[in-house]
Amino acid sequence: MIAEASESMSTFNSINKQAVLDFLLDYQSQLTATFTALDGKADFREDVWQRAEGGGGQTRILENGAVFEKGGANFSHVMGKTMPASATANRPELAGRGFEAMGVSVVLHPDNPHIPTSHANLRFFLAEKPDAEPVWWFGGGFDLTPYYGDEQDCRLWHQYAKQACDAFGSDVYAEFKQWCDDYFFLPHRQEQRGIGGLFFDDLNRWSFDQCLAFLRAVGDAYLQAYKQIVERKRARAFTAEQKKFQRYRRGRYVEFNLVYDRGTLFGLQTGGRTESILMSLPPHAEWVYQYTPAKGSAEAALYSDFLRPRDWLATPVNHLTDS
């Protein structure tokens, strides 16, 4: 019994919540500074909020910029006495525990339809109850949602994803890429949301410090990859028809986030701040009845060539486009 208590205390002491908190707050500032500079016109406004059940956060929103039609970089740190249903659905053994969750979520919806929408999320979760060992894990990842396919973007995105994973194991990228492909899928459309990236949850297979280091690597990879894509595409001309197609495809983004996204469900089930939770939705979207792209068009190519799981790093270099 003494040995069990000692082991539990050792595990608890290895949890450095302050280190996670400091990283997430710094990362939110990195995000807003990077995207403010990229936009060159608009800046993020901050909204600090408190949650009655415990905790709070700071929402930072950019709107009507020169590059970004809407963007958000949210930090939250919330706690509660009981786990929400979305958190215990796959882990019923955690029912009855109190929880503490902290994370940063970012979504950028560019004005130019040649620039993909991007999303990243980094989070830490702790579940506790008296006289029991605490349970902790990390989660997150990033994914890219193009409106017009570009293999160079896709390769770059996945190269950064793989580089973030390689130091943590030769099979990590393949595992978390597959998880991302499986997660960002709309069953009712039988369609991928985008071209994927990385997704992971329940991550505690390594030491606490190593898991946090992985979170840092994923966050840095997202920033570096998306910045390069935006810089390459920001000046590209687009038409009214391409803008209309962007609004139509944004409808898929809305469907996924409102029906399937775990973060949205968790936030709503825990009494989170609705305005902050739904900041991920685009400012304009359309639903067209039985839309069918013209055969041989760039719009049709999005469906046939990009919205399906692929090994993007195996794509021959001479097939890449530089648009």
C-alpha cells in the first residue's frame, strides 16, 4: 500500500501544469503576432472571460483583414467537478472524476480562395478524484482545408508534420496522419474535410516532459508550414466564381464542426462560452442543392485528387504545381 501511494505521488509530481500553461499562453501570443504581421491590416482584439463553474480564458479574434476574412486564436483553462459526456464516451472509467483542461485553438479563414483554411489545437487534460492516481493526457494536431488543390501545399504541410514527429518515433507520423484522416471525415457526405495533417488524443505514452515537447514541436510545425503557404498564395488573383465555390466548401467546415468536432461538443457540454467555441465558423458560407462541379474543372479536381487520404510525401516531385 505504501509502495502504491509512493508511485501515485511520483506520477502526480511529474505533472507540471504550470509549464503547460506558460507554453500555451506564449503560443497564443506567437500565433497572433505571426498572423497580424501576415495580414498587414487587421489586428486581433482580445476578449477575456470567466466561467462560473471554474476557470476562463482569453479569446482573440481578427476580422476583415487584408488576408484573413476571419481568424481566431483562443486560450482556455477550465475546470469542473464532473467529466462531460464527450470526455467519458470512450473512457467510461473516468466518469465521476473532476477535470482540469487547458488549451489553445486557432482557425484562419482567408479571403483568397487559393489560400486554404487552417486549424490547429493543442490541449492538456487532467482527471482527478480523491484517493486515486490522477489521469493526464495531451491532445491536438493540425489540418488543412483547401478550396483549390495544390500538391506543393500538401507536400509542404505533411513534410512539416512528419518533421515534428520524427524525433519521437519512426512510426508516429504515420499513426497520427491516419488518425487525422479518420477524424476529419464527414460520414454523411462520405468526404474528407481537407487534406489532413496530424491528430492525436489521450497522449501519455511518453514521460510528461516528452509529451509536452511533442506538443511544442507540433505547434511550431503548424506555424511554419501555414506561414509559408500564405506568403506564397496571398497575392494570387481570384474570381467571383472561385469566391462562390469557397463559400460552398466552407459549408462542409460548418457541418463538421457542429456535428462531429469533439472540441465543440466538449465546450458546449461543459457550459463553455458559446461565442468563443463557435469562433471557428467562417463568416460566410453557402449550401447549394445538389452542387456538381464541371467535369475537368479545378473544382472537380478538389474532389477527385485532394479530398481523399493520400501519402502526400510519396508524390513525385515532377508532379508538383507551383501556383
